[in-house]
Amino acid sequence: MPDRKCTFAFACLLPLVLFTGISALAANPNKAEVRAAVHHDVSPALRDLPNMMPELDTPKREHPVKRFPHAAASADVVRDAAHQTASIGAFAATPGANFDGTGVPNYGVDAVPPDTNMSVGDTQIVQWVNEAFTVYNKSTHAVVLGPRAGNSLWSGFGGGCQTNNDGDPIVLWDKAAQRWVFTQFSVSTTPYLQCVAVSQTSDATGAYNRYSFSYGSLFNDYGKMGVWPDAYYMTYNMFNGNSFAGGEVCAFDRARMLAGQAATQQCFLISDGGLLPSDLDGATAPPVGSPNYVAGFGTNVLNIRRFHVDWATPANTTLSAATALPVAAFAEACGGGACIPQAGTRRTLDSLADRLMYRLAYRNRGGVESLVVNHSVKVSGNKHSQIVGIRWYEVRISGGVPSLLQQGTFSPDSASRWMGSVAMDKVGDIAMGYSVSTSSTNPGIRFTGRVPTDPLGTMQAETTMFTGSGSQTTYARWGDYSSISLDPTDDCTFWYTTEYLKQTGVFNWSTRIGSFKFPTCN
């Protein structure tokens, strides 16, 4: 995005102050860079802040994907040894809620893709799709607040967080603290910022502790957040203009942010991009002192790093070298770009297969620690005409050491499946939601899953959550991520959200919110 003139004095000073420190990171990647929040305050209740939704006739725009160099998987794989060619039986989970989320006609859509994201609290659901969020009653699915422009939450805060509504949003429910965490970037003006807000209560419509963190002249793209006991962890792909500057891994001081106090971030800039921080599911915390796990992939390996933050003595903060876990050989779907077919148009959709898909979900089940994650891979065909499947993994952690327990590529027929999100419930059931499309069908929404007694590396037959009735023309961008999360009240119910189209067109996406539960989880 083009730079624009600064409109707030404190914002204009920061590129000179902070870019030097960020540059130093590249020269000393073993030392965490400590940076204070640019600004913080406490907001009035969100329900009382003005809605900064743009006019419906605002110029429509595509958010282009920023590609990053990485150790790509094999350009071609003759046979995927992890490919599951047939489902192992009927999907055992029971469907629950299924309703429309933010989209047409209740939101003035002015951008693609929607970057659909959602989290579930004790009584509320918050869905955030690129430039607008909505708060729902979890029981009735009625709208409690919204749709509201993302930057409405920073009204009165000043700087780019208030002025810009740039998206790339994440919303999370911090289960241990019973708080909501909202974050999006501000990149229409410099310095480039990450805007973070932590609710003061369990009510998403109440007051927030608000923060902005600067990255100076480096563009903090594709930010992904995870909740951990000692910090909120964040990963980015950093760009200097259009040049990839490295992957940045940061920890925000969770304790101080929960208290509304001045807070710092500690960051490492490394060579790898496409990283995800682990995000805690369930009521059982990781072992005391456990690092946050940061994952990415390389050529037929899953790379796991350990990020240990020390707020009292930052010199003791460490990010480990990657532990490379060999996995079945794979090729990135569409060579990392677009090749997903749709009915009624020659326009193919972006696989975004050059990176892991959000979230890297962590769970501790009575001392059994697991990470689950997914990405999109080629199953067959060539770069421009492929069948695409979802490669998923379960990694076990023992004494802080990761190992691969199981893996699978879910592609039971000739349809393409991509843009997945995967998680585990409290008894070890795994569920995965995703988009599905063929040259004769419109993109739709499905999910599948497995129970612990199923053969390793396998998923049960998929279930249709919603059938799309339109295809996207003109633009290839189809989300940057979707979202599956666990209901904290039973730790069994999976909630999933992603996009679909009601009719063929562009800038007319809708979203769907659905839930399901395995009967073996009580």
C-alpha cells in the first residue's frame, strides 16, 4: 500500500526511532528486541463508541497477497504417501448451529478477500471479517452489536489505529482470563502498527485496554496471534516495500495488558516466513514455564521453534533453532498460488498454499500435549489444473521436545479442498473445516473429523455445512484464513466460519457460522 502523510505527531516520529532497532534484529537474531507500546489507553464501552463503517459507495479494492521466499516443497510429487483416498466411515459428529455471519446484505462489502475469523466466549460469539466485526448472542445467534468497522474499537485513540481500518484481523477469547483480544494492522500510513485491544470484562461490548505497537518502516503483514499463559504471541511476514525482510515473532506482555498498564513487546526477526504461534485450547494450561511453540514448513519438513519470554530479564528471552520434523513429501497446491476451479467461470481461486493455515492449536490433555495444524497441497494434476487436498498434522510434545504423531492428506474425491482450520476437543477428537470447489460446483463449506480410536492419519466422511450458490469472478483472492474454535463452556463443541457466495459475482461474499460436536465428548 502507498505511504501517506502522518496525521498524528507521535506517529510521525516513530520510523526514525524504531527502524534502527528493527534493522539490528537482522544482524543479531539471537537477541530479542524490546519495544514499548507506542500508545495505550482505556476505551469507553465499545457499545458507546461511534461506528466508523465506511459509506456503501466507497471504492472497492482487492487486498493483494504478499508472497515471501521460502524453502518450497517439491515442485512435483508422484505419490503423496499420506493421501487418504477414501473416508473411513460416516461422520460421527452432530451438527448444531448454522447461520449467516457478516456479509451481504448486512455489511457494505468494499474489499476482497474477507479474511474470515471468529472466536467463541462463554455467552458471546465475535466474528471479524476483514474490515468489520459483529458480536452475537451464542445461544440465540441474535446480533448483540454490529457490524462495526474494525477501527471503531480505536475511536478516540489517535494515530493510525483510529484512522485506518486495514484488516488482517484476529479475535480471540482468552479463556483463562475471560477476556476478548482484538487485533488488526494499520498499514495505510507509517509507522506500520499492530493495534491490540484487550477487554476489561467478559462482555465484548464493554471497555477495552487499547495498545499500538510499531514496526517502523517494515510492513507487518499477515499477523497471526496465539494466547499463552505468559504472553500474547504474534507472527508476521515483514516487508521492506515489496522485498521480504524476514519473519518476525513477537510476544506482548499479557499480564500488563490485562491490567491496562504500559506494556512492551519482545521480538525476533528471522529468515523464515509463514509462521504461526501456538494458541491454547482447553482449561488445562501448558506445563509451568513451557515455551510457546512456533511452526512453519520447509521442504517436506514441519519446523517447530520454542519461544521462551522473560519479562523480568529480557536478555534471557530465547527463540530456539527449528526442530525439523520430516513429513510425507508434498507439493504446495497450485505452486502456492491460484488454481482452484469454480463452476461457471474460468477464474481460479488462490490456494495460499505457501504457508500454514491458522490456527496452530495447542492442547494439554492430562499431560498429553498436542499441536494440530494444516496446509493445502497438490494431490494430482499440473500447476494450472489440480486436485487440491488438505494436509493436516498432529504433533506431540514430550518434555518440550516435539515429534510427529500422525499426518494425513484429506482428498477423498476429485474436488479441491483448501483454506482449512483444524482443532482438537478435550477428549482428543480432531475436527477440520474448509472450502471445497470443482469446475462444476460453486465453492461451498464442509467439515470432517476423527476420534482417537480411528486409524492414525485418517478422517471420517465429510459433512456439508453449507452449499455455495455462486462463484467469484474477476479476482482470485479467496480468504487468507478461516477459523475453527472450541466452545469454552463444554470444551467439546467446534465452531467454524468461512466465506461463500450466494450468487456469482465479486465484492459480494457472505460468511457462514456453524457448530458441531462429537457424541463421545461429554
